[in-house]
Amino acid sequence: MKNISLDTFKGIRVLVVGDAMLDRYVRGEVSRISPEAPVPVLSVTERTDVPGGAANVAANLRGLGCSVALWGITGSDGQAGILGSLLEELRVENFLVCDRNRPTTSKTRLVADSQQIVRYDEESNEPVSSELEDRLFLSLESRISGADAVVLSDYGKGLFAKGLARRVIDAVHRSGGQVFI
């Protein structure tokens, strides 16, 4: 088997299109049960936010040394700002389109010691509007020819519910590029 070093990925330009999310972890300790209901009480000691979904794919590719840009949909909420800041810190270009009618997809995990005790999601699975899909695609289309690869990352949150995947695949094929799904 051929040895591959991380230097192999330097200079590779990857465009990621997909369901960008914010993964949130609230960690702490449980030492008692709530008197209000038979549920554990988490005493919070740490909060961590990281890119999730397609944003995680972009972050991982960036960690390998690729030059990465991300297209997706967010809401107009605080989670969108946090996600944008995390991507900026990682030096992932982001072209996230704001949809004021949906929240930024966020998955919050409550973790006691090393055991996840509950996860709650804030999201919409409704198809994005044709207008937002067009805006996203037009922003992406002009950059496809300069990319080495395009990754489609679908978590069923509505971005690919209409014809976006087909449009992107056709554009990549016209440019002679590669698509990974």
C-alpha cells in the first residue's frame, strides 16, 4: 500500500455543499435526581461548540490541509453567528445563505461524565425555497471550475429536497470535475 502524507492534501481545492449544522456539547456531572420529575440534574462544567454536518466535513477536509469552501443554509440566529465564527477560525470560507424562516440546525448533547444523557435538536426539515436554492447555486456555480472536487453532504434537512443535487452534479460534470456524495 502506498504511503500518503498530509502534504498530499495541501493545495487541493474542495467545495462542500450541504446541511451545515452546529454541534453543541454541554458537559457536567450528575449527583442527584430532580425533585420535579424523575430526571437527572446536570451541573454544567463545560460548553463546547463545533461545526457539525456538512460544516464538520469542511472542517475535517481543512484539517487535512485542503483549501475548503462551504455552501449551506442557516437561520438568522445566534447559532448562525457561532457557526460562522468557528468556520472563520478554521479558515474555511463560508457562503452560508440565511433563511429567516428556519433555525440554524443545532444538535445539543447533554453529557454527564462520559455518558450522553439527552440530545435536543433545533432544526427544520422543510425544503428550502427555490429562491434560496437559486441564490446558493449561483454563488457556487462560478467557483466549480476552480475546484478539484465537490462534496455533497446531505443530512435530510431540506437543502437537497428539490433539484440542487442534480444541478451541482451537472455543473461539476460540465467542468470535468469530481463529485463525492
